[in-house]
Amino acid sequence: MDVVVVGSQFGDEGKGRFTDYYAEQADAVVRYQAGPHTGHRVVTHAGQFRFVQVPAGVLRGRPCGLGNGCVVDPVALVEEIRGFEQAGLSVDLHIAPTCHVIFPYHRLQDEAMEIWRGAPLRSPATDREASASANRELGSTRRGVGPCREDKIGRIGLRLVDLLDPDSARPRMEKLHALKRRWIATLAPALADDAEAWDVPAITARYLDAVATLSPALDDIPTWLEGLSASGKSVVYEGAQSVMLDIEHGTYPFCSSGYSAGGGVFVGAGIPPGRPLDILAVAKAYTTRVGGGPLATEIEDEDTANAIAERGREYGTVTGRRRRIGWLDLPLLKRSIQLDGVRALCLSCLDVLSDLPTVQVAVAHTVDGRTITTYATEQARVGDFHPVYETFPGWPGFDPDRAAREGLSALPPEARAYLSFIARSLDVEFAAIGVGADRAHTITVTDPFHSRAS
């Protein structure tokens, strides 16, 4: 049975941590969408490791793949691989040659669009400002991912395979740079006047060199995965972002440009729809969000929000931005579970809430005078909905080492009551529970590789 690790909130739920955790039992790890705007963090006894484009299976020594649903910055990817190799890790990476390439002009285009929406030049608004001005700034990471996908859909983009032949790649790159510079000049003239950003010969040489370096790793990912399946090997598919940031099912327009729900694995990795998969939803014990868009359960009390943010290290792996903090939102999780066909939940950051006197959980929302218990599309309208809460006592005396060693029975009764309420409300079981930042601070409840029928 292959496992898909999918975020069920607004990203930053701990997907990298659980991907690494399950990679110990798997034979390969594959990312099927996203790009250099997503970051995963894994903490071990050896320290903290950040993953941007490289899958988190590297820490377990597993071969890793980037499916065609990923967009790639080849220059940054080469640097990331070298960083892991310098740290003594072996990187066995298989990359779909049809991954589209992010160029510097995509990042400038990303920034130009944020300026057009009302954001300041090269200085993103704080997350609360972005929330307050939600009709202006999307809160993009400005890594060029959305514009790269626009080119893909518009069929003018360049893929890794297109850069293997320098003679054919150079004129296409020159033509695209000229087009993008004219376009950006209409929105943000200052960005079009940055000579270094438009040094086409230097950029072309840098990108062609990076793709040449990566060329031995280019592989037919569907065929590679088919071979793994035929030989009885298991794969962990590492999701990025989340269901609520999916371009089709997320809080549009405050969402990503890709298919980040579980269904994206079929298109983004090139596996057949009939492949048996166990989709594991990952959620925090509370909710966070970066940038603009609705966050129904956002905590207004600054002291409480700051306490959770500091203890939970709620700062973006890629951007460093402080995340917005909210209570757990069960209607939102129900929607994610519905869309992905989830049977088991991986919960992270249970320890972060342990020092609070009380913990709240949204069990419903009121929208236009109606009470709903499952997330609805109208909730994308900022300010139109209000959470209905149940309040639980906190769980003092929390010992993550003992909990990881002895399991659920070692948790304080208040924490067990909180978990039981979540499982009953969502009609799911837990696969694993993170009770601390380190990978060792994980309680296994059910094993997706062995406890389910395939």
C-alpha cells in the first residue's frame, strides 16, 4: 500500500515531519506538485533539516522523485542538493524532465502582480495587514510559481527537457525575456529597469549549466513508479501546501496555483487512478495560515496567539513570515476529509497547546444566519462567517518524552479527551500524533503500511 501525505488545513501542518516518519518503512518518496515556495522541516537528534524542492525522504536514505506536477528552479535545486551532500547525506533524485522551469522573470512577474493588487514593492505586508486588506494582496511568497504555471497553461513555458539543447533553448529564452519585460513594465516599471535581473546571457548560461548538472537525474517518473509497484515496493507521496490551498477546492483566490489536494497525485506523479493509496490527512492541533484569505478561527487575543506562535515556532520555512494563528476548525477538516477520502489523521503540535488554561475548537460556523458543520464555498467570502466553539481545559504536566515512549496512555486525561472529541467529530482514526518537534516525539496509533487492506 502506498501512502499519500496531504495537508488538510492551510499548509504548514507538518507534512515533512510525517513524510520523514513514514519514509522509514517506504522504499521511495515522491513529490507530486509545488515548487520552491513550499518548505518542509524535519527535526532529528542530529539537528534541524529544511527541505524546499528536495523530498524529505533524503534523511532516510530513500530514492526520491519530483513528478511532472512540480515546477522547478534548477539553480536553487542544484544548490539545495549540494547542501545536503555537504552535510553527508546521499541524494538519489529522479526528476521528471517535463517539470516546468521557474526563471527570474517569473519572480518579478509574481511581485508585479502583488504590486498591482496593492502590495508595496519588495516589502510584503504583514500577515495581519494582508488579512485586513484581503481584496488586495494574496500574500504570495513571490517565488514565481504561479506565473510559471500560467506559462505552462498558456503553453509558452519551458521545461527541463527544453533546456537540454542549448542551441534551441537560447532563442526561446531570449524571446520570453523580451515578452516578460514588456509585460512587467506596464505594471511595475521599476522591476523592468533592474539591469541585473534582465541580464539574459548571464541568466541563460546559469540555467543551462544547472540543467546540465541535473540531467543525469532526469527520469521517466511514471515508468520508474510502475517498476517500484511491480516489484512490491512502497512509496510515500509527499504533498505540499494543502486541500484548502488547492486551486479547485481551496479558498480561491487565496490559494495556490496547483492541485494540492490528494487527487493531484494522479496527475502530478503520473500514476493510474486505480492504484491503491492510503491518504493520510495532516493537521495541527490548531490552525495556522500565511498571507491573506479567510481564517475563521483566527485568535484575536494577541497574548494567546503569540504564545502559540512562539512555542510552535510558527514562522515560514521559506519566507520566515510569522503565521496567523487560529483554533482548530472541525468544519474545515470535515471538508478536507470529504474531498480526499481520508480514513486516518496525523495530528501535529499537540504539545504546543499544553500550557494554555483552555483550548477552543470550532464545531460549526454561522453563515448568513445559517449554522453549518461542513466547510462551504461561501466561506471564502472574508468576514461572512463566525465560528461556534466548544471549550476544553488545557493539559498541564505534558511530558513529550514519556508520551512518545509509552503512547496514548501517557498523555494527560485532558489531552486524551481532546483527541477523542476530534476523532468522534470527524469520524476518523488517528494514524500518528506528534507530541514534540523531534521525529522521535511521535506516537504511532495505526500503521498505514500494515493495518489496512489493499
